[in-house]
Amino acid sequence: MLALLLMQLLHAGFGAPGTPQRTFGIDYARNCFLKDGQPFRYISGSIHYSRVPQYYWKDRLLKMKMAGLDAIQTYVPWNFHESEPGVYNFTGDRDLEYFLQLAKEIDLLVILRAGPYICAEWDMGGLPAWLLEKKTIVLRSSDSDYLAAVGRWMGVLLPKMKTHLYQNGGPIIMVQVENEYGSYFACDFDYLRYLQNLFRQHLGDKVVLFTTDGTSKIFLQCGALQGLYSTVDFGPGGNVTAAFSAQRHSEPKGPLVNSEFYTGWLDHWGHQHCVVPSSTIMKSLVEILARGANVNMYMFIGGTNFAYWNGANMPYSPQPTSYDYDAPLSEAGDLTEKYFAIREVIGMFKEIPKGPIPPTTPKFAYGQVVLEKVGTVRDFLDQLSPSGPIKSTYPLTFVQLKQYFGYVLYRTTLPKNCSERTPLASTFDGVHDRAYISVDGIPQGVLERSKVLKLNITGKAGTYLDLLVENMGRVNYGRYINDFKGLVSNLTLAEEILEDWDIYPLNIDEAVEQGLINKIPGNISSYDVPTFYTGSFSIPSGIPDLPQDTYIKFPGWTKGQVWINGFNLGRYWPARGPQITLFVPSNILVTSSPNNITVLELEKSPCGTEKCLIEFVDRPDINATLHYENKTEKLFTRDVWLDYI
Ligand SMILES: *[C@@H]1O[C@H](CO)[C@@H](O)[C@H](O)[C@H]1NC(C)=O
Ligand SMILES: *[C@@H]1O[C@H](CO)[C@@H](O)[C@H](O)[C@H]1NC(C)=O
Ligand SMILES: *[C@@H]1O[C@H](CO)[C@@H](O)[C@H](O)[C@H]1NC(C)=O
Ligand SMILES: *[C@@H]1O[C@H](CO)[C@@H](O)[C@H](O)[C@H]1NC(C)=O
Ligand SMILES: *[C@@H]1O[C@H](CO)[C@@H](O)[C@H](O)[C@H]1NC(C)=O
Ligand SMILES: *[C@@H]1O[C@H](CO)[C@@H](O)[C@H](O)[C@H]1NC(C)=O
Ligand SMILES: *[C@@H]1O[C@H](CO)[C@@H](O)[C@H](O)[C@H]1NC(C)=O
Ligand SMILES: *[C@@H]1O[C@H](CO)[C@@H](O)[C@H](O)[C@H]1NC(C)=O
Ligand SMILES: *[C@@H]1O[C@H](CO)[C@@H](O)[C@H](O)[C@H]1NC(C)=O
């Protein structure tokens, strides 16, 4: 017993005489990291705990370990943890410390990207939307209100992280400060210095703090700071020597580090699914590893933008629910051909752990489920907006309503008879992001941010004009991250400004969770205004190992949001694509009772004319041929970054 205890103590390196301390640092003379006094190079992969249910963290981390990785890299999305000022959540799928503990148990080091800004194709790049309550705030700068909020948040986050630092017995070897700050217009060194001091104050002076920027001089100019080790990010297929020479410009000595080596690329609704062949990745990965450089593969597993967490790029293009990224582990954690290709490359440079790789989780096709229309958003206003509307002469934004995500109903009455088709119009950037319009319950069409600015409506004076406005995800990159949602400018009807709004904040998630979306008896006529549908399905008995993961498919449906047992799975939009199916992790399903499905279809369901059903299938489809694609629209590639910084 005593011997065992002693061994454990020695193993943990608690300063027994002759045992080296746990240390991690930079050896500038030998151009490498030093771990416990020995030269060290890491091969790492990105996984965002916020995009994988806690239930699957261990499975994904084990698969990463078995690929031969030394480390994982994760972002901390501030808005995932502090939903309102001073209200923190670190439990369940948000239990970051448990995630770190698992990484340690599996013997993976952690590279922590603590923010405050993370980009990450995550809503507002991880910044909480409530920061915008100060309308003129300059985010990611020395703006005093911004710094005060950052200071409070880091005062909560970083002390928690301190116990998980490598030198304190935990897995965290390095902590990133900000993210690609050099590609932001503000270029505020006082801000970077403030963060540096803040991180040092909370984490001490031993931990390696670093920055990451694109491989261009202009990025490194504003992104690098004395005292923060600067690293770079670049994808496969380019000139590795040239890319690292950009880092050498900032760091003449020290380890070479590519903090984001792209294994795939991000998607946007309405554009083809991005795919990067394994052969391209293998070639560049060999070159990087052969020169002794450190690398983090972004992403190693992308995961899912559940609920409303996706971000958007400019010109406004939101990302879909799947963040599959064409990564070596699929959105659902499946082992892919790319996984084995990368594992083989890693095996050329170090020993891969022996033992079985956790297998791909089985998927189950639960089949078709008939849904029933239960009522329109308008029918449920009392349940969705219990405190009633806010009255305002001109429209208010989501932030002014203190509702940060989802949907808000803007209602006014028609000031005049529109017996002829009358133009309802917004400014170019006036609707954030999509408005579903009806007059007296009769659908009129959709306005879409910087895409559809005008439509004709008809209706009688005094009848309700309703606009259900969807926040499709805040801009996560560049100078447009101050993304107020809702009607952000006036609307005109026949060129006159519409006034006297009743604005209904809608808490749909709570209503769904509390089972308030139940069938409303009455006239079921329209299937093309925003409407709720429900249904349920039971997990078949007699088949072992159920429930299993599945994918949900919406044949004939247009665009909307879906919940299962109150869990918000995200947005579906098969009418635009490329994503057709949504990943349903098994942990949200139950065998003890039927599983409840709630669908909010915003445009048009097939239920009026065709079969009213959704289908659970055992195969993902996130790469469909598009029904909608604007080929002249600028795609968000690395080359167009410069236009939006
Ligand atoms: C905190 O987050 C977890 C995981 O998403 C969630 O289940 C829980 O309801 C949240 N807690 C509060 C108080 O919102
Ligand atoms: C890669 O870049 C280096 C340094 O800029 C240059 O010397 C070399 O010729 C380039 N290699 C290729 C194949 O273009
Ligand atoms: C609208 O038209 C109706 C007849 O269709 C008429 O009674 C009413 O006065 C008109 N209202 C306005 C505001 O023009
Ligand atoms: C609105 O109606 C007018 C007159 O019928 C027509 O010229 C115009 O193209 C329509 N506009 C839209 C956006 O449908
Ligand atoms: C709406 O129009 C009114 C009157 O012209 C103006 O005072 C107000 O600022 C406008 N609101 C927005 C959000 O543009
Ligand atoms: C239902 O509403 C439609 C359109 O408003 C109307 O034509 C129909 O008569 C109504 N049916 C019933 C049963 O009330
Ligand atoms: C589904 O809804 C029914 C009826 O409201 C409820 O009794 C049941 O507990 C729900 N099932 C789950 C898994 O939440
Ligand atoms: C989408 O990907 C799947 C799995 O990789 C593949 O079987 C299918 O052919 C692809 N579909 C299209 C339209 O590219
Ligand atoms: C396609 O995108 C371009 C550039 O954003 C825009 O000018 C054009 O109007 C769009 N075309 C369609 C059909 O939406």
C-alpha cells in the first residue's frame, strides 16, 4: 500500500529527490520545445468540446490518441460559458475541466486557446452578444468596457485553468492569447499587452503563452507581441519552407509551429461541401514533420454546431449545422480513410500506440416518423412570449431586447389598404438575417440579408403584418463582428417608414423543453407560414445496443430548426444545401419512452400536399448537389480575407 502510494507520487513527479519536475518551455538555442528538460516536438489535433456531446468526449479523445497524437488543441468559447453577464455555466456539455481531466487520463497534452476571441466559425467568434449592449463598443481593442468584461471573464476562467497547467500536474502545455489578431483592423498593441498581463497574472510566469497568425508579414505585424511566442497557420499544398519563413521573421529562433494545418475546410449554406484529398494532406504533413516542426491539425474532428452556435462570414454567409470539415474523424467521430492516412504518416516519425482503435459507432435507421402540424408561431405566441410584446415606434434589435439567439416576431398593422401588390423593402443590410413575412396569417415571402431586399405584399389596412426574424449566426471574422440581429434598420411600405411595432421576444427552446408546444385545435389551412410540427418514435426493442446514433432527414421540407427530447439539434435547410441530414447523437435518445420530435418549419412543409414525415437514416448527406448556388458570390477563401479584416 505504501509502496503503491509512493509509486503514484513518483509517477506524478511530486518533487521526489532525483525526479525531474514537470516543466514545459522553449529552447531557443536548439529551436525546439523542452518537456521535463528534454527536447520535445508535438503532433496535435483540434477538437472543440463545445461541438461534441460530453457523452462522446472520451471516444473521440481515444481515437485521437490512437492516431499517434501527443496533444489536442481546443478553443474556449466565452459565449458558451457566460450567456449573460456574470451567469456562468461549466456543467454537462460545458464542463471544460472534465474535458481536460479526460485528456489527461488518456495521456494527451492540451494546447488551450483561451480567447477571448476565437473565430472558430462559432457565433461572433466566441464573444458574447451582450457585449453589444454598448452600441459603439470596439471589440478586440482597448475599449474600456470591452476590457472590463474580458477581465471579469478571464478572472473566472483562468484560475480554473491554472490547476490544469502541465507544471501543476495537468495536461495544458501552452495557452494561446487572442486568435489571429493580426488579421483584425484594430491592431491595438495595448490590448494585446493587457491580455498578456492578465494571463500572466492568473497563470503565472512559467506557462508558454503564444499567438497564431496567417503567414503573411502584415498578419504577423499586428498579431505578434514580444513575450508571446508567435506561431503561424497554413494549409496543405503550399510551400512549407516559405510558410515557416514567415514565422522566422517574428521568431528567428525557437520551435517551428503550425497551429492550424487544415485537414479540410469550412462550409457555407448554398455552397458546395469542401473536400480536401488525403494525398494533399499527407504530402505537406510529411514535409512539416520532416523538418522537425510542431503541428496542430485543424480540425482532427469538427463536430456539430448544435442549436444556434454556427457563425458566418462576410459577405454574409452563415455556416451550416455540420462542422464536419472533411476532417480525419467525421462529424460523428467515424474513422475515415483520411484518419488512417494521417496515422500512417505519423507512424513514419514516431511510435503509434499499440492496441485497438475504438471502432466507428454504429448508426441506426429508425425509419420514417409521421409528424403532425400542431400550430403556427402566431398560435403559440402566449407560450413563446409569456411576458408579451415590447412596444416601440421603430424596430429594436435582438440585443436591445436582451434576446441573443433564435427568433423574434416583429408585428405591426398595415397603415393602408394594399389591394395592389405593394413593395415592402429593407435597406441592403437591414434584415439580420432572414424575415418570414405574413399578412393576417397569409404568407407573403422572405426578405434575406443583402440578398432579397424587397417583396410585394397585399392586405387590408389594419391587419397584422408579421415578420418572424431569424438570427442565422453572427459574423465570426473580420471588422463586421458587431452583428446586431433582428430588424436593424427601418422597413418601408410603398416608401413610407413602418411604425408602431409590437415586438415579441420568443423563448422557443424553453417552450419546447417544457412541452408547451402541443396541438392547438382549430383550422389547419396553411402549411407555408412558420409552423410547429411534432411526432414521436420509439426505439425498437429486441435489438441489442440501442439507442445508436442516427441522422435525421427532411424530405420535401424547406428550412427550419429541430429538437429531439428538448435538445436543439440545429438548423436544417435542404432547400439550399449542401447539408441534407443532421447528426443525432445517441445520448439524447431514450428507450424508456417515446422520443419527442419538434420541428419549426419556417417556410413550407410538405404536409399540405405530400406525406408529412421526416426520416431517420444511417448515413449522412452533407455534400448534396445544390439546388441553390450563386457562382459569382465570393467564396470565403484565404485569399478574400484581406477584404474583410
Ligand atoms: C448548463 O449547460 C448544460 C449543458 O449544455 C445544460 O444542460 C444546463 O441546463 C445548463 N445550466 C443552466 C443553469 O443553464
Ligand atoms: C519554396 O520557398 C522557398 C523559400 O521562399 C524557395 O527557396 C523555394 O524555391 C520554394 N520552393 C518551391 C518548390 O517553389
Ligand atoms: C380600405 O378599404 C376598405 C374597403 O375595402 C374601406 O372600407 C376602408 O376605408 C379602406 N381603408 C383605408 C385606410 O383606406
Ligand atoms: C412588385 O410588383 C410590381 C408591380 O406588379 C412589379 O413590377 C415588381 O416587379 C414586383 N416586385 C417584386 C420584388 O416582386
Ligand atoms: C427609423 O426612422 C426614424 C425616423 O426617420 C429614425 O429616427 C430612426 O433612427 C430610424 N431607425 C433606424 C434603426 O434606422
Ligand atoms: C379554414 O380556413 C380557410 C382559409 O382561411 C377557409 O377557407 C376554410 O373555410 C376554413 N375551414 C374551417 C373548417 O373553418
Ligand atoms: C415526450 O412527451 C410526452 C408527452 O408530453 C412525455 O410524457 C414524455 O416524457 C416525453 N418523452 C421524453 C423522452 O421527454
Ligand atoms: C457524399 O459523400 C458520400 C460519403 O463520402 C458519398 O458516398 C456520396 O457519393 C457523396 N455524394 C455526392 C453527391 O457527392
Ligand atoms: C450573386 O452574388 C453576386 C455577388 O454577391 C450578386 O451581385 C448577385 O446579385 C447574386 N445573384 C443572385 C441571383 O442572387
